[in-house]
Amino acid sequence: MKILIDASGVGPGGLSRVLVRLTEVWSSCDQIAIVAAPASMGSTGRREGVTVISEQRRTRAATILSAWVSIYRSCREFDAVLSMSPSLAVVGCRVPVVTVFNDLLFVERPDLVSRWARAYRAVSYRAALRWSYSVACISKATAQSLSRWAAGRLRSTPKVVPLSGELEGSPSTLPAALANRLGEAEPLIVAPGHAANKGIEHLLRALQVLSGDWAAVVLAGNAEMLARWVALAREIGLADRVTVLDWIPDSEYLALLDRASLFVMLSEAEGFGLPAVEAAQRGVQVLIAPEPALMEACAGRAVVCESRDADTVAQAIADGLKRPRRADSVPGRSWVAVSEDIRSLLGDIVDR
């Protein structure tokens, strides 16, 4: 099958990893091309059998316009388009489109999304529904949210395609910014913070009242969140105990998970929770918020914190740090299974 992947909505979070893993699996048997390839794919995402037609630009508007031009010009050379996230780039596409819906954050927690982003997402989500032959959601919770919001506009029931927490490659060394300040036996708390809804404010407030010996690292993944979490950690007096990191390569991410004592994900309006699943499959103890998508994705492999108030989270973290790491990684869904599900969805619309 000839598949054109629209990555104009792919940012520095888990979606970038999804894109890399899908192209890894498909490149051996399908003709794959990508428009608006993100810088976070790195060299590992550029492989034989995968053509990069265009890359992301410096602004979101420029990225979408460039992707739209590339798709409009190139789509007739492919059997179908897979849009990794709802985007205006698929408007006018002349071959079947499948769009992946990752969350409904702008609907469920509009206060966590800027006014511009809310307006764009409302328009792009409606456009994606209009131009997509079929849609996929990464969790049942997201599918239910989409069905409520888009009642009467869905051509068919969304296909639920859970992601994989399978990580490939070998760990290298810890990121230098962390290694230089981390004690050899110091308990390490790790949390993803690449978006405003990941619950980092709740985590940092809890760490303010957490006693004992510990260090924490927040994976910001981009300059905007990096500045935000650094400022907050400094404001509440945790700058010496909390390290905030920008994007790091997979080898360092693996090293970080292998060193972690506890992985914390207190997201709000979460669409899936890929980092928590990755940590669980790596054998790390995981603490999550009582979010439907997180509980669904972790499937009993994480401890659910009763609430996000500082004292409750601090106690849950203290308890989590007492639990030993799992001796072995926890088996889970594979990226081959994910890719087969999405490829089947693409095949269905091509065969119509």
C-alpha cells in the first residue's frame, strides 16, 4: 500500500514516537511518505523506504499551509492519507483520509488551551470529520468524548486503536543536566510535562510538602513548557531539587526510565497516557491521576492517586518510592499490533 502520512499536528510528545514506530514497521512492506515531518523524529525516523516530502516550519500556520500544499500536490500518487492528528492540511484531499483523534482537551478543559489553539482545534477537528472517510481514537475514553462532541457528524463509529509502550534501542547515559546533580542512590521521580494538561503544577505543589531524600525530573520536551516549569519550580523553591529537561534522545530516555524510582502522570483530560504505559512496561512503578484514559491505558499496571491535592499526591509519592522496581519489564501491546490495526483501517477505505 502507498501511504502518505500527514504529521502537521505532531508535536514533541508521545505522538512523535508513534510516528517513528509506525514508519519503522511499515517501511519494510509499504511505500511511505511524510509531509510536515517533525524535528523530533531525528535521524531514527529517516530510514530507507520512507520519503520525507516536507518538514515542519517555524510556526504552526506555516507548517499547516506547507502540509496542505504538499498533500494537495502529492496525494494522487498514494492510496490513502493517514493524518496523525486533526489538521486543516487534509482539506481538499483527493484520496481517502483516516484521521487519528488523540484527545478532546480543547472541549473538556478549555482553560488549559490558549484562545487561538481552541479556535484552531475546533475548526480543524470539524474539517477532519468532514474530509475523513474513517477516524481512529487511541482510547475508548477519547472515542466516547469524540462521539459526544461530534454527535451527528461522524460517518462511522470511531475505531479504537490503543498504543504500545514498547521501547526499542539501548540506554545510553543520563542527560548531563540531571547526572551532574543526582546522587548515586537518590530516589528519582520522573514526570512528563510536554503540555499544560500533564499535571505538573499538581506534582510540584505536592513535592513542596514531600519530605525525605529525593530528586525529580520533568520532561518538558519543548521550549515553551521548559520555561514554564523552570519558572514554577523556581517560584516555589524547588529549583535545586527539580530538573526540567527539553527534548532528549530515546537512548537517554531509556536510561532515565531505568534509573527512575517512580513515574508520575497526573494529567487532566488525557487522551491516552503513552509515557505512563512506556514506564510501566519498562518495570518502573507508576502513579497516575484518576483519569479514564490513563486507567484504561495502564490496565492495572499503575497505582491510581485518589485526588490531585498536594497532601494526597505527596503521600502517594512517598508510598510509591517505598515500592521496589519490578525485576522484569511488563509485557504489553506491540507496535506491530498497532500498525496492523491502522493499516487494516486504511485498507478498508481503499477497498471501498
